[in-house]
Amino acid sequence: MATLTIKNVPDKLVRRLKAQAAHHRRSLNLEVITCLEAATGPTQVDPEALLATARAIRITPKGLRVTDRLLKEMKNEGRP
């Protein structure tokens, strides 16, 4: 990630940002990043990359076939 230095920030603005960060329970740095993201609009999502990530996360182990019955058994396991 890049580092950005902002010079000559008015004291009043810094105080408002700090108060806003405290209200949102974020660091000042994260608050500024959030404000910049909101000001520049939504980021573009690459659908293929998003699908590839989702597929990588939900890889089913070999030999395991997930069925409704198996899911029901797993949900009820350990319940009285």
C-alpha cells in the first residue's frame, strides 16, 4: 500500500476528524481513508476475481458429499 502525506491540514478539520473517528471507534488514519473512499465513489469490482475468491474459499474436501441429510445431522449434532 502507498503512504500519503497531507500538509497544512487546518486544526479545526483535524479536531472534527478525530471526533468523528472516536464516534465510529476507528483510528484517525482509518477515518481519513474511509472519508477518501466515500468521496471518490465506489470501487469497481472484478466479477471474475470475486468468483475465483469465493470458489477458493468454499472448496469441498475430496470424498465429502454435502447433502441435505448430512447438513441436518451436522446442525443437530450435540443438541439434546
